[in-house]
Amino acid sequence: MIYVLALLLALNGRAAAAELTVTLRAAEEGALANSDQYKSARFSAEAARAAASAAGSLLGPRLGLEGSLRYAETVPRISLPAAMGGDRPLGDNWNYSVGPSAYWTLFDGGAARAAFKSASHIAASRSAEAEHAARQAVLKARTAYFRLQLALEKVYLIGEDLRLSMSQLRDISTGARAGSRSRLDEIRARQEATARRRDLLRARSALGASLRDLYFAAGMELPEGASLPLDHRMAGRDYGEAGPDPLFIKAEPYGDMLERMAGAAAVWSGSETPAVRALASAGRAYEARAGAYKAERYPRVVAGARTSLDYPNGPRLYSFLQNSASLSLSLPLFENGRSSANEMESAMDSAAMMGKKDEAASAAERDHKKALDAYKALAAEQELNVAAVDDAAEAARLAYESYKAGGATWLEVESANLKSMQAKTTAAEASAEMLIDLAVLDSLKE
């Protein structure tokens, strides 16, 4: 539909009437696809998983091709009797050795395994950070969408109130010309209609701003004619305005959104949020790293095996195959406290992360309880709002009927109309706030 609108604008050179349907799912998907923070966190998680895989490879044997080439200017010689050939060189100026070698660390105090555990916990932490970034992007899109719904509802309600004011103004103007209504009532009715027109313009401007916020959060390009849009229910209705047809916006009903999001109001189970899991995994990564530094003070035993083509074979100047095996042991005797200091640093970093994790868990539980309490209060309030809307609408109708019968003043009609619109607006605001609270609750789930 957006492309149809663009085509009509290009062909006709003027704004054309069009309806733009905006869905919550499209907004969520767009927010995820266009969130640079989420993209960065996702790439960071993938890099951490690759680093963990690399660290895990050190737990098994390693196989490689090794080779060496050496030139010696002086070749030692051995003096032998003439019967044995006389003086002979003990090798050649050129020496080489090439062949596959295998190594396997038999014991290192657990340093390699601790490093692998640390890298694995870092990968888990980065994955949780990516999930947290995704939830924040979705929460931002949902909040913008629910505010757009509220802006649409306000535009629609003010528009309906304007139509009512215009209808009443026509009745009073007719009565004033016939002498059955006062000139003062006609002026007051016109003032009320003018005020509603002003309110509608402001509401349409706020709706345009809400639409821009949503499209920005979703990373989508805003269509033309979105500066002063209207709700799709207002299409084809007269509001006493001239000019090009505006863009009509259609959003999903509140009822559908509440039904979809209602499961987020489940009882808090103490589950860890992604942000808490990220800090916990980071703390465990530092703890494992401290174990790796501690293991550096233990002996290291490495077994090796090699088969190679060597040259020369001592005084015999030809190549030969050589098979060998090795067992090496190393033990650090003095390093000026390097590994102990690194171990202490990692242990303190682990304690710091665990402290942040506990604080984040407490904050998440607090935010969950606040949002849940607010949602429950709004749900209870909404029952009152529904009844208030019905009563206010009936009171406005009766006030105008009484005015037409001569039993009420125009000020009473104005007051009843205003209270009716306020009741409807309050109900719409409560619905939007309930949805925002549910979105916050959903972002805090496990």
C-alpha cells in the first residue's frame, strides 16, 4: 500500500488518500533487524563461541608438519686410517629434517581445561547479552507501538467529539435563526467546535510524531503524508476540513494485543533475566580463569611422536627416515609472583561480577513487581473505566436531550460532552499503560 501511495504521488503531484496498516509483529521484526546494538552483541557472541571452540581444541592432541633447514659453514671431520678411507667429514654443510609431529599434553594441572571453561562461560555471557539486547529492541518497538495505538484512539475520540459538536452547532444555529435558541448558545457551540478542531490538529500532530517514533524504532522508512494522519475509522467522514486526503493509519485492536500479551503477567518465579545470566556467566568465567592461572604453577608433561626425513645420516650423505618419541616435563621455579597476581586479579573480578549479578537480580525482581502491581491496578481500574464510559456517554446524550427540551443550559451540555470524552480517553490511556506494563514484564522473563 505504501508503494501505491508513492506511485500516486509521483503521477498526480498531490497527496492521495491511502491506508497504512501497522502491525506489532512487523514492528518487532524490524526492530531486531535494524538494531545496531543487537547486531553488535550477536557478532560478539559468535566470536566468543569461536574462541571457546579454539580453547577446547587444546584439550586433544595436536598434529603438525615440522621442518628445518640449516647451513653449517664448517663440517667437523674425523681422521681414520687409510684402510678405512682416511679423513672423512661427519656430515654435510646442508642439513634438513621434515615430517609430521604429534604432541599431547598429558598433565598441566588443569590449565587448558580451566581456560576452556572460562572461554565457554564467556560465550554464554555474550549470548545472554545478545538476548538482552534483542529484548530491549523489542521492548522499545512495543512501547512505541502501544503509544501509537493510544495516539490513534485519541485522534478518533476527538474526531467523534468534533462531529458531535458540529452536529449540535448546526442544530443550535438553526434554532438561533428561528428564534428558539439564543445567540450566546450559538457562539458557545461554535467555540466548542473550534476547540475540538484545535484538539484534533494537536492530536494528529502527536499521532504523526508517534508514527515517526515507531518507524524509527523499527528501522523503517516513513511514507509520505504522515505528518497529520488520521485513524482508519475516520475515513470518509466529514470533519469540516478542506485539503488533500490524509494518510489513514490502522493498528491492531487493544483486545487482540491484551490477549497476546496477557501471559507475561505470570507470577514471578525468580528466574534469571538475560542481563543477570550474562553477569553470572562472566563471574564464572573469571573464576575459571583464576583456576587456569593457579594451574600454571604445576608441572607440565607433554608427550610427542615424530616421523621425519632427515639429511645427512651422520657421515653418510643420504636421506633417511627417522621415527622418534619424546616426553618433556617443565616446572616453573621462579616468576616473580606473576601467576599468583593474575590468579588474585581474576578471583577479585569474579567476586565483583557476582556482586553485580546479585544487584541486577534484585533490580529485576523489583521492576517485575512494580510492573505487575501497576498492571493489576490498571486492570481493576479498567473495570471502573468501562462503566464510567457508558455512564458519561448516557449523561451527555440526556443532557443534550434536556437542553433541546429547555430543561438544561448549554454549559451543562458542554460539561457532559467533555466528561464523556475524558472518560473514553482515560480508558484508552489505561489500556495503553497495561500493554506497556505487560511488555516490561515480558522483557523480564527467563
